[in-house]
Amino acid sequence: MRLEQGGDLLHEDGDSRLRIAEGSILVAYMDEDGPVVLEGRETSAGRFELVARSRPRRATLALAEDRRSLAGEWLERGRGGVWRIELVEDTTL
């Protein structure tokens, strides 16, 4: 999982967790401020809107056509950027 702002890498976590099931999504990772957990719903085929549990962070994710990654945008306290999650073989979609 990578978070970027203006083309600069803000954070990267190779141990992030992702679960997609029955139209819902959960993403969990650690950053410099501690654990981040975002939950959301599928708003259309392969597109998700997420909200963080413990921070004022909102995000979107869309499944790539090859189904090997998710990418979207994030916004928190007036700052925003893009983020990307590379999917591994055992990810259930």
C-alpha cells in the first residue's frame, strides 16, 4: 500500500491488510501516527468509497481492469493525494 501527495511518497506499508466481501471493503495499515482502518461499500462495480474509523480520512478505491491492484484518492484535514494497493495471489475478490 502506497500513499502519495503531489507525486511524493508519504507512506508505504508492505504489511497492509485488505478484505473485500459482499460489496464491502476493509483496509488496515500502520503509519507514523499508528493504526489506520478504513471501511466502505462498493458504490458501483469495482469502485469503493471508504471512511476511516479513527481519523477524519475519506478515500476512494477502484479495481484495475486486470484485477491486480486498487487505486484511488484520499483526503484528510485538507490534505489529499493518491493511494495504491497491489493485490497478491491469495486476495479474495
